[in-house]
Amino acid sequence: MHIRAYLLILAAGILIPALLLSGLAFRMLQQAEQRAALGALGESANGVALLVDRELYSAEAALRVLAASPSLAARDDRAYYEQAKRVHAGDDGWSLLLDADGQALVNTAVPFGTPLGAMLDQASTRAMIKAGRTVVSDLLPAGVDGKRSTTMSLPVTLANGNSYVLVKAFSTDRRGGLEHASLEGTRVFDVFTHPSMSGWAVAVAAPVALLGRCSRDASVVAAMGLLAATLVAVALAGWFGRRHVRSIRRAVQAAIGLGKGVQPAVVRSRVIELNELHAALQAAGEQLLQAHAFRQHADSERQSLLEGEQQARLVAEQQNSAKDQFLAMLGHELRNPLAPISTAAQLLKLQTPDAARVRYASDVIARQVDHMNSLPGDLLDVSRVTRGLVVLNMEPVELGPVIERALEQTGELVLEKKQSLVLDMPRTPMLVRGDKTRLIQIFTNLINNAAKYSPPGGQIGVKVRAGDGELSVVVTDNGEGIAQDLLPRIFDLFSQGERAPDRSPGGLGLGLALVQSLVRMRGGSVTACSAGAGQGSTFAVVLPYSVQAAPARTAAASTGPVARTAPGHLAIMIVDDNIDGAISLSLFLEDAGGHRVSTYYDAGTALGSAAAESPDVFILDIGLPDITGYELARRLRSMPQCKDALYIALTGYGQAKDKKLAFEAGFDHHVSKPADPQAILSLLGEVRRHA
């Protein structure tokens, strides 16, 4: 059963005896009908008093709400008036706002803007503000609405120091009763009220003795009924209480266990509400277990995120360290060639008659310039490959010639260090699908690394094997090896191990990153292993491979430079704002090719002389001070005397988009600085003399 049913049974056990005894007292109460009426009036008067108290409490709460209004602090009387109207909507009261001098600022009983006068004198108002207590007035004879009224005043002092008195006025109709002696000396009890129309006090009196005798007789009967009802209630409460207490104790134990994380057991009770309580505790236990599991999962995820953040920070620190190391290496690699170049230049200044010394100085400068030129080339190559800007020319390629070409490119370094290189490659032709140039670049980098990091007289091995669907090329050496902490990031950009101060191996740490990117583009993989520092290294490249018949060999075009007939003497115009570069190139072309060369350092001067000179070849820089080399080429092409000339862009801008812009502007060739003068000389062979 519901608890409500038990309570009804309990109430019935109390009320039934009381009703039986009340019937016995009914006849006695009939004789006191007038007293009962008076008592009812008295109860009504008490009810009115309670209502008055409730209205007073409600009025004080409403005033405190208005005291906290932002419009009061901001002295926005219009907003305060509207808010006060809303607060007192639905009752018969009105609100006033007085300043510290008793002057009325707002009165909701009249329209806003109606002139208002002083409601209290200044002394009373300031005394009320100083006391800081709520004040309720006596019953006033007539209010704004013509009815009797009562006011409640609440003094407030705001944070800005301004003081106000908030007043709530409301109509009331006071009723009550009192006991007194009549003119004849008889003690009587009066019940009075104030009618709204006349405002008189109306009272009804009854002798106290009559009222007292009736109440004494009724009290005896009522006491007997209450005693019987109490005995029955105690008996029923004891019986029902034992049953409920047991269920409640079980619920308490379940709640305690729930706090300890123990799932409550299933408990049944005859009281439906207690069953619902136990079911709720059990559901809470399940939710608690789920929350605990979720919290454990969240802790695990948080720990995982923390470990990931720590790992990411470690990687960032490693990358930052690699960047710093790369900048240091780049500075070293750029400064190193400058020393022999400077020395060779000083040697040439001496104008020594020894041709061998001059030749040696020229070779030194050429070698060091080639080395410096390779550095930005390597950086740009890595950038293009890692960003996916390189498109491989996929075609069937025989691996044997690729390996042989890589050995040729690294042979000079191997011979210089007197190292031993052993090639183990099957004689059977092996075809892979790839870009021949990039494949040569891959194996050249690996063999070159093995030679650089192996000591003089060291041993290098290249082993080629074809398996089921795979072709592997393994390059081994007995050189410096790879430290275990470096091995996981050996293929990262700029990643290198510790080097001695002489930095004899050189390089920027780009080769292996380039190898990995190119191999992955081909669909293969590359791995590195080493037993540790000083134990040598092994690099293995694995490429997809399928057995195919070797293509029939045809006469291959020569990969070397194409021999050209001497072009004869040409008229050449060089436009470059780098004065040293322009003059040195002009001197070389004059001495090496016997050409007639004019040199200009801005586009405007060149345009003014081009028509008169009518050059056969224009060698133009792109970054000129007045206009770009692209615009200069377009303007020169528009001249009838220069439209058939050969245009060569000689610039430091060497990206693919730069070449595209050059060809769109009308250039025939694009050469990146620093250019090999011999390469420029060979380009002049394409010129056909003007008729």
C-alpha cells in the first residue's frame, strides 16, 4: 500500500473515537450556539491579523527587491517607477520613493510626472535612515484610495552614499476582539470590525462567564475523546512504525554503501514509496558505477593526451634543435668555400706569370662555386619533393645502368679516400618502373653518404637482389655508424649525428630525407640500421618489382653535351644590376668566345641602346631596379631590330613558376644563378646570325 493509505488508517483510528465523543458533546454545544458564532468571528479576526502580517512581510520583501534595483542606483526615476508598478501589480497597494529630506520622488498611485510634495519632515526622515530599521505605521484614517491604510517604510543607503526611504502603502480593514468590563461591571468579550462604507467600529459582546462554562464542559468531553484517540494512535503508530523503520533502515544502509561505491541490493517492501526509494538507490548505484567507469576512461584519455602533448613537445624540441643545428651547418657550409675563393682571388690579383698557379686558382674558384651552387639546389629539391611538387616520369628502367651511373658520380670521392667498393649485382637485367634520374639520385646519395662517413681505406658494399615482387638494394659501410638515439629520426630533415669541430663529412642533412621521400613516391620503402657508433651502417631500399623481359637495346642518345659548331662572333647585351657579375661574365664571353659584349645595369639605359646595337643575344637579370626583366624582355621583343634575338634569363629566381613566367615573357632559356659560364657559352651556339 501507499504511505498515504497508512496515514489514512492512522487518521481514522484517531478521528473515529473523537467523532463518537463529539456527538455526545453536540447537544451541549447547541446551547452555546451564540458563543460559537462569536468564536467564529474571533477566528476570522485572527485570520485577518495573520493576513496583515503576511502582507507586511510581502511588502518588506518587495521593498528590498526595489532597493537592489539598478535603476535606483542610476537615479533613473522612470525605470524605477515602471519596476515598482510591476512589483506591486495585482495588489491594492502603491509605492513611494522619498529622498533623505522626505521629498517624494516617485508615487505609483499617480501617473509618472505628477508634481509630488514632501511626505515626511526632514528630521523624521533622517532619523529613520540613521536607525536603518523597517517601520510600520499605525492604521491611518484615509489613504490615497479613500480607504484605511497602513504604510511600511524601508530606509536604504546605496554604495554611492545616497540614502532613500522606500514606502509601501496598502489599504486594510482591521478586525479583532477584546475582553473588558461593561458599565454594569460584568466581564464581557467583544468582537469588532470596521465596515468599509461608514468606517465605524461595530462590536458584538457576550458574557465571559457563559462562554467559559460552555468551554469547560466541552473541554471535558473533548479531553476524553482526545485521550481515546491518542491511545489508538499510539498503538497504530507503534505497529506501523516498526514496519516502516525496518525499511527505512535498509534504505539508510543502502545509501551508506552507495557512498562507499557498493551497489545496493534489491529490497522489497509493502510500502510502494519505499520500494521506489530502494529502486532509486539501486539506479543511483548503477549510475555511480557508470560514472566511475567514465571517470576512469576520462582519466585514461587525459593521461593519453598528456603523454601525446609531452611527446609532441619533445618532437618540437628535437625539431627546433635540428633547425638550430641546420642553421649552424648552413653557415659553416656557406663560409667554408669563401675562404679558398678569397685566397684564389688574391692570388689572381698578384698577376703571377705562372700559368699553372693561375689555372689552379681558377679551378679552386670554379669548384667552390659549384659546391655553393649545390646547396640551394639541394634545399629546393627537398622542398619540392616533400611538398609533392615533383612529378615522376614513370617508365620501365633497367636497374643495372642506374647503379653504374650512381657509382660513377661517387667514384671520385671513393678514390680520393682510397676506399674499397664491392658491387654484388646479378647479371640478369632487372626492370623497375620509375624515374631514371630520381633513381640515380637515390642511390648516389646513399653511396655518397657511405663514402663520406667511412674512414680512408674503408669498405663499402652495394648488394642488389630481386625477390618475389620486390627488388632490394642494400648499401653497407664500416664507417662511423649511427647512434641509437639518432636512428629513429635519421630520415628527418636536417638530422645528423654529433660531428667533430672540423666537420669533415660536411653536408646539411638533406640527402636521407630526400631519399625517403623519393622512395615513398615510387611506392617503396627505405630503412636504416646500425649496431651503434663506430659499427658501420646499413641502408636498404625496397622497390616494387615484377619480372619482365628486358627491352631491346637501341642506339641511345648521348647523355653528354651535344657538340655544336662554333657560333662565330656575336653581339651580346648583358643587363644586370650586379655590376661585378655583369662585368665578369662579359669579360669571360669576350675572352672565351671572342664575342662583342655591351653591359648595362638598368633597363632604361638598355632600352635606349638596344635599337642602335641590335644585339644577337640578350642576357637579362630579372630583379632590375626600374622594371622587371620580364617586362624588359617584352619591350625588347617588340622592337623590330631585336625580335629575332636569343633571350636568356639569368636570375636567382629558380622555382618552376619563375621559369614559367620567363618563358611567357619571351625568354628562350632560363638559367639560375650562379650559372656555369661554359653553359651560357654553349647556349650561344643556338643563335643564327641575322642576314
